[in-house]
Amino acid sequence: MRNFKLAAALALGVSVVGLSGCATGFPAQVSRYQAMPAPQGQSFVVVPMNAADMGGLEFSRYANMVSQAMQAQGYAPAATVNAATMVVRLGYGVDDGTTQYDRDPFGYSDPFYRSRGYYGRPYYSRWGYYGARSPFYYGWDDPFYGSGTTSYTVYKSFLDLDIRRKVDNAALFEGHAKARSQNDNLGTLVPNLVEAMFTGFPGRSGETVKITVPPPARTR
């Protein structure tokens, strides 16, 4: 029931993308350390890790998603920092990208090479569609990732979440989610990373897991 509430909360205000053919989700790698208390009336407020983001419209959008996810876990939003029992600090970003290369081992003789497997399968998520080339990758140490003749840009994105008890600043949760993509649009990447962070929240302390944010349900 909790996972259902989380999915419903994160999907608010987002239009569903029509799908065709095989679709896979958004893969992310999530590391979490946690000592979260069971929900017993605790309240929270979401603030930026970067003070310059305070009051910004972009940050407000992502903070609202985190707030909805926290409420789905059973915690209550507070109107101000002073009224909150927990402070949730949110940070996110994407790098400038690096050039990667891949090689088609079949040359031009196999027109289906890019339509099967790692390089060519369409990727979707509830936050967007990314075309014929797979735009998302799990691996940071994948020996099969990229080499050869075709070049493209790969971006690394991240989302950090830090939750502390306000009364004594005790750490309750430290989370880091990251992904690789051929898209540097934070408006798409951050919602997926938020959903990945809260999948199985709060998780096992010290564990790093691979999480795939599912694509939206197919409609007829």
C-alpha cells in the first residue's frame, strides 16, 4: 500500500507518455545509510543543500516531490523549519557530459544490431521518452561500455538527500542516487532520481542497490 501511495504521489501533475514496442525503465544506483524512526507524528521540512536554491521555482518543484514521498511514508509536512522535528536537505545536479564511443562488431551488415540489447532498446519512464538509443546506464565500471567508432555524450546526474533530527542535528538518513544518460535535462532526471531514492525507503543501512524506475502503464 505504501509503494502504491508513493507512485501515485510522484505521478501527480505528470502526463502519461504513450508507449509502443518494448519499454524499459530508468536505472539508477542508490546508496543509503539510515536510522530513520518509524512514523509516529514526526514532521519535516525540505530545504536545499545549496542555499542559493532557496525560494527558486525549480527547487520548489523537486522539494514538493520529496515532500509527497515523505508523506507517503507516513511523515507530516511542517509549515516552517521551527515547526519541524526533522530537516530534509535536498541536493541535485548533472555534469557537463563526457564523450563516449561504441563500435558495431558487425559493421554495416547487421541492421538490427542497434535495435537489440544494450545500445538500441528504447527507454521510457513516467517522466519521459528517450528515443531509439538507450539513454540510461547502470554501470560505472562496465567493461563492455563504449569503445569504437560512434561517439555520443554521456551525462552523470545525482541526487543527495540528508535527513536530520532538528533538536540535536542527529543524522537520520543519508542517501545518494546517481544515473548516467544521454539527456542532461534536470526536469526529467531529478524526478526519476527522487523516485529511485524513495523506492524501498529507507532501505538497509550501508547498502548500495540498483533500482529501475518503472515506465508508465501501457494504455490501449
